[in-house]
Amino acid sequence: MGDSGIIELKDVRFRWPGRTSFSIAVPEFSVASGETVLLLGESGSGKSTLLSLICGTVLADSGVVVVGGTDLKTLSGWSRDRFRAEQIGVVFQQFNLLPFGSVADNILLPLRFAPDRKGRCTDARREAEGLCRALGLPEGVVESKAATLSVGQQQRVAVARALIGQPPILIADEPTSSLDETAQANFLDLMFDQVKVQASTLLMVSHDPRLGERFDRVVRMSEIVTIEREVA
Amino acid sequence: MILRLAAASLVARGLTVGMTVLAIGLSVALFLGVEKVRTGAKASFADTISGTDLIVGARSGSVQLLLYSVFRIGNATNNVTWESYQDLASRPEIDWIVPISLGDSHRQFRVMGTTSAFFEHYMYRQGRSLGFGEGVVMDDLFDTVIGHDVAQSLGYGVGDPIVVAHGLASFTEHKDQPFQVSGILEKTGTPVDRTVIVSMEAIEAIHVDWQRGARIPGQTTPVDQIRQMDLTPKAITAALIGVESPLQTFSLQRAINEYPEEPLLAILPGVALQELWGIVGIAETALLAVSVMVVVTALIGMMATIFSSLNERRREMAIFRAMGASPMAILGLLILEAILTAAAGAVLGLGLLYLGLFIAQPIIDSAFGLFLPIDPPAIREALVLLAVVAAGAIVSMIPALRAYRLSLADGMVVRS
């Protein structure tokens, strides 16, 4: 595990509070800066828990989680939220957007919580429009209500939101599972283009091994994570 | 932007939020309406009589004396003899004294015998004097001045003849001596509006052929003959008194209450009004309490709505969390929404109040003689609205705290 890892986990143990039957252990896992990594795993393999740990929405019971050189344990709850907003853009499987907001509202939302990212945008609105264009969204889409977009378009808006203000890390949790095959390829092409442009680190989770060829590295969940289930 | 998103989120849940806003609006309108009626009633109550220092009548209760002498409700148990009245009138402390004689009626309205001094000294609504809408003070023995409501509901004009009935709700009319309307008073919002005013002598005149409340059989004195008779009253029902100096009010009151010749009672109108309002006020307080409960119910309804929406909104909160919003920000967002909802309800309530006032004002005025002024919202109303919004914020803390805990536990993952 090199010092240059933008994401580093060591001897991490975590148990969801109130759910004694499920806990995960991550002996060692790291992602280098600028690397694109695909995490392969079925549902229930602890993917979501791992992402929550990296994002700092939950804290490890023991061990170290270092993101961008900062040990998350040293941050207070409030500064971890701020830190996440600055460092990480997130794309979920689906329902990424606030349906009642416009596309622009949704894309600009993280800047509200991340002043540094906001500072990197000279004109946030123009930037949002530029990202939409680069991601192949129709012209003038920023004014539309998020709920009126197709699922594929919504996922692209989510990528635009995750990338605005150039956070160093992009985390995508099964972003393509709600898309059909052609849309998947198309979506990944556009996302990878933008990741290259911004030189972001990409950590994507999927259950689909066919996606692996695009990534620098493919890691199976079972290689890095041990799950303990107690039979109740 | 957050404010706009919160508003957009509310609009997106338009139907439930709309119902909540409507419930809060109606409850606020009810509360403000009750407040309005309450203060209006209290004010018009206190405004019934002013400028009078003492009211004198036969000894009974102070509230009873006030009720029959000013509000024309109930009856006097006893009269005050004319001798006692004159004795009183000659006291040096007295600036003016106006006798009142009650006991007869015209249709559903009471007839009051008095002197022309009544029009000079009776005041209402902080020192306003009676004004004539039409005509003048009675001049002839059989002249009468009628209140605004009397003229309105019976359709009388100046010069119309009217017949006075003996007693109240009685069909024995003093047919022999028809009166003529000489003047109609302007609307006052006091019981004077519903009073037929005649002279003291006229009261005597219509009772010439009567004894102990019954007609003397076979006796009909012609009007011409009555005009020649000595019509000095034998008794009065009550008298209104103004004193020379306010300092003398209490000593005069004491002197009257200890009057050796006859058991009399003198009351301070303000004190008696307070006392009476104390009795009426219980209903008023109960009404207020009920309307507060209605507001509380509406706010609890809002809380229930927020609670039930939490589950379907966990996704939304997860998005906010992923974007870097702290659980505290989510707490704040929910409270902000509640404040917006309650504020919309409060504004709607205010609108409904004015709409209701606009429609109901003339009806209430004519039906109950209660004038509710349509004023711009005062500080008091603003405080009520503010309190509703604040209460909404406080009530929403409970579901917001639950959302806080949920979003802490959920993180970015929504487990359902």
C-alpha cells in the first residue's frame, strides 16, 4: 500500500449499529490517484457499506480509512460532511436526482456544501451547461424539471453533478444497472471521457464483469472484504 | 437555493401539503375570528355607556341594575319613588340627573320614558353623544324618538303613528293614546338602537286608566282631558347621574346606598360592566381555548404528515447527504419546510379571516348589533401568526429529529 493512494483502508472493521448479524472487515484496500477501479460483487457483498465507509457517512469501528491523505477518524461529523462534499462526487444506481428541482438545481446542489468546488467554477451555471453538453444531453436541458428526464438522461445529470467543481474522486454505485446495454456503453463512454478530462479517480461498483475492460483495475469484493454473518 | 428547493419539494407534494395548509389556514382563521369577535364584543360592551358616573335604582344587584337600566334586559324588581328622585336631584354633588322609566313595550322593543336631558347626557363609545338621523327630540306629550334598529325593522319614518303596549310581550295595547314618531336616532351599536323613547309624562299618561297593571274597567279618559292632568311621575325605574367632580362619586354613591327613606342602590357603570363581563367572559375564554385547540390540532396534523412523508423521502435525504449535507442540514430543511407550510397556512388564515369579515360584517352588525371593524392586521394578529409559525417549527422538530437519526444511520444507503 503506497503513500500515494488517494483512498486507503487498513484493518477496517465495521458493524451496522443495531444489526449485530452483519459486519464487514477490510484488511487492506487502496486506490491510487487518477486510477479507475471497478469493484465487482453481488448484492450483499458489502459494497454499499464499503462506499459508506469511504464517503465517511459511517465511521469504522476500528482500523484506518484515509481519503485524500486525511484520516476520516480525525474529522468531526460536520467536517466529514464538508470533506465528502469537497472530495467526492457520487452517482447512485438510480433515483439520483431531486425530482422537484430543475436539472440546474440538481447539478449545482453539491456546490452549496462545497465552497472549494464552487470556487473552482468561475461560472457554475455555464460549467453545468458545458458538462451537460459533454455528456450528450440535449441543449437547454438544465431548465427542465429533473423528473421529466428519462432514466438514462437522469444518470448523466447525476454524473454532471458528481463532476462539477472537479472533486478528485468519483464514486459510482451501479450507475448502469438501470440502463439497457446500448445505453450502458454510451453512458460509460461519456463518463470515462469526462473522468479523463478532469483526471479524476474513479471507483465504480458493479455486479457485471463485462464492464471490466475499460478500467485500469478490477477488484472482486471477495478479495478485499470479509463478511461475517451471525445466524440469529 | 435551499429555500427554493424546499419550496419546490413542497409544491411537488402539493395535495398533502395543500391539505395541511388548508387545515392550518382554517384553524388560524377561526382563531383570529374568535379573537375579533371577542375583542369586538368586549369593546362594544364597554362602549355601551360612557360619561355617566352613577346609575341609581331600587336596591337589587349591581349587575341586575346595569342589565335593565342600560341593556334593557330583565326587569326592575322595584321602582324608585319620585320623592326620592327629587331628593337626589337636589343634592349639591349632582351635575345632572336623568330619570328612566321602563316597563312598556312596542312590538319587540322596549319603551323607555325619560326627559330630553337624556339626549344631552347619555353617551356611548368614549363620549359620543346621540345624534338624530332624522327629526328632532320629542316635543309633544305623545311624541316619541325611536332607535335606529326600531325604525329599520319596523319600517317607521318620522310622523308615523305607533301604539305602545303595556308590559312586555303583552298584547294589551294602550290603544287610546297613539304616539307619533318625531325623531329617529343614528345607529349607535348600543341598546338605544332597540329602544322607543318617550317622555316621562307620556308614561304617566298612558297609565291614567290603569291601576296595578290592569285596566280600570269601563274607564277611558279622553286624550284632551289627559293633557290637562298633572302628569308628574309617581315613580321612576332608574336614574343616570353625572357628578360635579369625580372626587365626589364615591361619597355620593355611599350616601345613596345609605339613603334612609328608601332602599336604593348606586353603581359605577364601569365597575358593573367589568363584573358583567366577568360572567360573560367565561364563555369567551372557553371559546378562545377551543380555537387554540383547533390550531394545535391542525399543527399536529402537519406533524403527522411530515412523519408519514419521512419514509418516502429517505431517498431525497440520502441524496442530500451524499452531496455533503450534514444531518443537521436535513433537520434544518425539514423545519424550514414546516415553517413554510405553517406560514402559508397563517397567510391563508389571514386571507380567510378578511374574506369572512367582509362577508359577515354587515350580517353580524344587523343581527347582533356587533360591529366588527375591518382593520389592517395589528401587532396582536401578527404575533398570533408568528406564534403559529413558531409552533409549527417546534412541532416539526419531532419528525425532523427522527429524520436526523435516520439520515445518520442510513448514510447514503437507503435500506428499507
